[in-house]
Amino acid sequence: MKKRFKLENLDCANCAAKMEAAIQKLPGVHSATVSFMTQKLTLEADDDRFDEIVEEAAKACRKVEPDCTLVR
């Protein structure tokens, strides 16, 4: 499954790159792209545990930037 999510309070391109790298390492993730310019996360992951992977991705974002939230 592939979906796009809006990111709120993403402050810098460096943080976006760190988030992208962290999300790509999560088990079940096929691809992940975090765009600082559009403030969006494009996530492609296993269908059977997609919601769980989205939660893990949100945690990875908050770990890099505590104020950043993923909007569903």
C-alpha cells in the first residue's frame, strides 16, 4: 500500500532527511520519502500491517523533531 501524509511542524530539510532514513529502516517499509518543501511523507509498506507501520513512522518523526506530527 502506498499513501501520502501531511507533516506539521517540520522545521528543516536536515530533519526531513533524518526522518526519511529512520522510516526506511523500519521493518515492512518498501520505500519512504519525506519532502521538506511540500511537508509530506510518502510511504509504501506492507498492506497487512500498514497502520502499525504508520504509527512507527510517526514515532520516528517525533524522535527526530518532537513537535512534528503526522496528519492522517
